Amino acid sequence: MAHALPSAPPILRNSALDAPEIRQARIDLAACFRMAARLGLQEGICNHLSALVPGRPDLMLVNPYGWAFGEITASRLLVCDFEGHVLAGEGVPEATAFYIHARLHMRHPRAVAAFHTHMPNATALSMLEGPPLVWAGQTALKFYGRTAVDEEYNGLALDEAEGDRIAAVMGEADIAFLKNHGVMVVGPSIAEAWDDLYYLERAAEVQRLAFSTNRPLKPVAKDVAERTYAQMREGDRESARLHLESVKRILAREEPGYLD
């Protein structure tokens, strides 16, 4: 299902890409890959997480084609420009990773991190008619007013036009349900994108379990949903930072190879 980027571009080298803040971004993003693999949020070698390179909004870190999430290390991540040139790392990005992520980062500078997965519960909701999330669970309220829905599945994203279309659907939303496909989560930091990805799948999981009872869901009243969302957002940035720090501590004990 995955596709290599056609006509692999020439590899360029840039020693400035070894700065400490870039090394930290590599570690943070690699930790997200490893924990996503542990939680079953990936699908083979087909899904991708990317982040803008600190200090270089024209470049992105992204996983190389052919490697599963559980194999990603800090140094294995590629640095690419938005034309597909590889400036650091071995290999090339997967084609849909390049066409979706490059266009998304280019069109939405606020999207410092962009995580695309076919994680099972959220993807299951993307396969249903109607709104994917029902505002019936507290965890779901974290995403109240923050979601977009792409209703027009258009096959694989193998050109810039499809990447631009998905970026347009994203608009000002932080989460996009791509009907018949999966989800895209963007955030102003790697930690915040990770936090949203994790809790989105948890919200989808409990909604799916509730659906399985064949009993009616009890939505939260609009005013309460709005108030709860506002309460959650007040502490989201710090909570997300601490969440990713906990992930890195766990991995440092149990999978220290991710730091390589």
C-alpha cells in the first residue's frame, strides 16, 4: 500500500542541521513513533508523522519509506524540503507522506507537527455516515469545535493537488477526519500533536464501545460541552509537554534504542 516517492531527488548535505534543538526535535518525534507503535496506532509502513525543523520553517522531519514506526530512531528521521529534496538522512519519504505533509506544512505554518495515521478506532469512525465524533464523552470534549471532516475520499495522495485539497479541508481545524481513510492531527508542537493523537484514539475507542451496546448515546449539552472544552484547553499545552516527557521516560527505560 505504501509508495516510494518517484524519481528520488539528489541528496544534499547541511551541517547546520545538527543543532541541539534539532536533535531534541528528532528525539521527541522518534518517541512519538515508538509509543504509537506500542499502542497499535500505526498501519504497516504506510502512516507518517512529521514536524517542522526548529528554526527552518521550510524544512520538515519525516519518517523514511520502508520503516515501521517501531523501528524509527532519532537519527533515522529524514530532513526534507517541500520540493522533496533530502537534506539529511538515508532514504526518501513515502510518496503520500511527502504530498500530504509538505503541502500541509507549506499552507498552514501553524502546523508545526502533522501526524497522519489509520489508527483503528478513529479510522472506524471515519467510515461511518454522519459526524465522526459524538459529544457524549468527556475525552471527546477536548476536540469540541476543533475538527474538520473530509467527506470526499479521492484515492491515494500521489500528487500536489491532492495534498492541497486535504490542506484546504483542514482549514483552521486541528483534527481532520478523512472519510474512508484515517485522520490527520496538527499541532503547534510535537508534544501537543502527540497528546491530541493519543486522546483522539481514546475518545474514538470509548465511543465505539458505547455504540456496540446498541443503546442511545447521551450527548453533553452544548453549553456544558463548550465550558468543559475551555477548561481543558487552559492546561493543554503543559499537560501535553508532561505527557510526552512521560513517554520518553518509559522509552528510555524500555526502548533506549530510539535515541540512536
